[in-house]
Amino acid sequence: MIPVAHGTTFEALRKVSPLLASRSGLSTADSSLAEVAAKVAAAAAALGDIDT
């Protein structure tokens, strides 16, 4: 799971969901939505490369 903060901050998210906010995530405040989507897609593709 990759949390994406859009229209909020991880600090605000931490107040309502400490567990979710404690995970490494991405923010549209730091990167464009297109960049965030590309990073999520790259992470998902990398999971496909893992032999189970």
C-alpha cells in the first residue's frame, strides 16, 4: 500500500489514521499528480518482477 496525500498533509492524516500516515507515501504537494501516478505505477511494476 502506498498512501497518497492529495489535498491534505501527512501530519493531518496522522491525526485520523496514525497507522496509514506512518507508512512511506507520496504527496501531490511535493510532486505533480502525473509524477505521483508514475511512481505508483513503477512500484506496482516492480512487484511484478518479484518471484513468489
